[in-house]
Amino acid sequence: MSEKPPPFTVSSFYKFVSEKKLMAAKCDKCGTILLPPKPMCTKCLSTNLEWIELEGVGKLLSYTIIYVAPVQFQSLAPYIVGIVELKSGLRLPGMIRGVEQEEIRVGMDLKIDFDTSVSSQWPAWPRYFFRPL
């Protein structure tokens, strides 16, 4: 008997992040990839989905520098947040570490990395971030 896959939810997405995996839902009917995962395909409304692991490499499309941060991120300010287009074509927002503000450039190659420590404040999930290749 095969094991039932985890539900296609944001909570499951972050469970995979805690395992250092970037996972998305893929529709078995039309092939649409859902990131963040959803329990139903947004294109064809099928619920016949599977988990797939994504390659966490892409290019920076846009970014901003956060100077005034929410309480749980104040110790990191100023910090960079950007949108990365992965090789799969999917776009994923995230913090960018390991690059100075003066050196950040749209189009730079970035790779996902994982911080599996869990904050006691919301959101109490492990976190991913991007860093230069």
C-alpha cells in the first residue's frame, strides 16, 4: 500500500522547506505547476495533483530594501527582499542574503538556501532565502 502524499497546502510547503526541499504541486491533467501549492489546479480545476521538487536556481527580477521592518525582522534591517524567476519559469519572493546592497542587480543569478530554525513569532515556519550563485 502506497503512502498518501501530504496535502497540497502552504503548511506542507513549509514542512518540505524544513527538509531543505523546494516543492510545488503539479497538475496531472494539464501540467500546470502551482507555487505556492493549492489543492486544486487554477487552470483546469483538477484535484489530481502530485508533488514535484523544483531546482532552486533563477534570476532576480525585482527587489527592494527594507529599512523599517516588522518586529520579527527588525534585527535583520536593512535587508533585501526580491522576486526570483526560477529556471522553471515560476516566480518566488524571498529575502536575499550574502550580497551587499550596493552590489545587488536585477538579472543576477541566485540560488535558494534554507534556514530551518523556526521563529517563536509569526510566521512560525522554517524559512528559505536566496543567495548569489
